[in-house]
Amino acid sequence: MVENSYRVIGLMSGTSLDGLDIACCRFTEDHGKWHYSLEYSESIDYSSEFRQKLKSSVNLSALELLLLNNEFGRYTGRLVKTFLDKHSLEVDIVASHGHTVFHQIDKGLTYQIGAGQELANHTAQRVICDFRTLDVSLGGHGAPLVPIGDELLFSAYDFCLNLGGISNVSFRHEGSRKAFDIAPANMLLSHILQPSDLPYDDGGKMARTGNLDQGLFNELNGLSFYQEPFPKSLGYEWFCKAVIPVIDSSDISMADKLCTAIHHMAFQIAESLKPYSTRAAKLLATGGGAKNHYLTETLQQYLGEGIEVFIPEEHIIDFKEAIVFALMGVLRLRGENNCLSSVTGASADCSGGVIYEPH
């Protein structure tokens, strides 16, 4: 008999390199409908040394990368064990996204570090991770994955927008769920801020003081990715190759760069969504960028009256991705599809994820 109630730890480490999000969730299934509650959560910042290690992981040798894979598994395992002990938790599984190092779909490659066996051993829990590779082997992009959670947990909204390191969106269109990556988001703002001591632009305050630079705005909007049809996805390698040279070659002020980047992101999001909105629609905005008030205000301006932006409670903003990966773990445990071919372009839906037992 299939159980219908689960307590799960969901783990998320995103391209913005903020840290590790840990979410303890309770999921219940009732007549085909899923419900969830977030019982405990914590976001643990990476040290500057470890953040730099993750950021430079794309340049490591094969041996160094494999060593980092194991190190990251042990590191997250210790953090999760501390979290479990702190709250005296018993859970069914730990579902981990890992941390993406490579995402090159033209080569059929996606790779997330965070060795599942190390994580299982250090937490003494069953672990499910490596959610993307099965979809990629079926010809899909292995991304975005969060739309399964949008479909099962957040269907009250017409659009679900994630403003993480990369902005991506999901929505129902012609009877199926569609989704795609739109543009760099927090990773772009973080890059612009690198010469300063600021970890982020709090609420978009600095961006608000800047001016839109039309030349940089046009150059960013002219990147070829924005003309590609979906399914499509972005990775850090593309950002380094296509976006960083454009940003670094501009000699305008940091405030002007931030302002222009905000307008670029908001413009691309609005342009991506308008063809799919035929009536008054509701958009749920989550991820760290949803706390950037200047970004959400600018986005609303570009969207106009047709699509209304909703900012949820802070725990949804912060932990939605970790919640969804927890749900994906449950679906994998049940042998149910957790990756949608209508989103990724794969030849079939699938139940992605590799299961590791503790030893």
C-alpha cells in the first residue's frame, strides 16, 4: 500500500551561491491532490572560501571536481545532521538538488555535485538526488524542474516565476505545463556588485539610484538566447561566455549597471509572458529576487495591468525550491513522474532521482 503522508528534508543550493537551503516539509496526498506544510527551515550561508570554491568549480580538473563532489556531500551531510538533531526530527528521506557545476545540454551534459552516498552516510538517512540526468538522457534539458511543484502545490497562480540566480517561469498552456529559463537574475546582480563589499543590493536600493543606460540595455536584450524557442535552459557557463563580457566592457557606474540589469531582467520576463496571458492573470514571484523591491516594481511596470505580481510570505520566497525538491523526492519514492517532458522537451515524462541507502 502506498503511503500518503511523508516528512521530508529538501535541500537546495542555487546558482546565486547564497548558501544551502534546508526545508523540513510534511506532504499529504488526498484523492490525487497534494498538500504541504513547512515545519522547520534554515538557510545556511557559505563561507567566502567555500563560495569561491563552488564558483570556480567549472575550472577544476576531473580529479579535483570528483574530490569536491565528495567534500560537498560530506559538508551538506554534516549540516543536515545538525539540523535533524536540533529539531529532534525523524524523516522518511532527504531530497537534495546538489549544486550545479555543468549544464551543457548541447553536449547532453548536466552535473550536480554533492555525493549522495556521502550525504546518506553522514545523515544516516535515505537520500534521493541527481534529479536531472534521467531527463537529459531522454533528450530533455533536465530543467526547469520546479514546475512539477508549481503544478501540484501552487496551481492557484497562472504564472510561477522564480527569481533565483536565473529567472525561470512555469504556466499551463494548451492543456499542459510549460516552463523555461528566461534570463540571468541574481547572478547578474551579484557579478555587478563584486567590486564592492556588498553581498547583495538590499531591496534594490542602489539600483533605484541609478539610471537606465540604453546602450547596455539594448546589447543585453540582443543576446541570441532570447530569440530561441522553448524548451530552453541557461547555465553558469553561458552567463560567463555571453553576459559577463558585455557587463565588464561597460564603463558606467555600478548603480547604473544595476538599474540597467533590473530593467533588462524585467523586460525579458514581461516579453516572455505576454504571449501566454489572454486574461487578467496572477503571477507568484519567489526566490531571492522577490525581495528586491525595485525589481518587482519594475517588473510590474513592464507587465502592465494584464498580469498582477504577487509576493508571498517570506518562507515561500526563501524555501520554495527546497520544498519542491522535497516533493520530487516523495514522487520518486512512490515511482511517480516528477519531471515533465512538456517542460524539458524530453521524449517522455519520468521519475528522476537516484536513491542512496545509509551505511
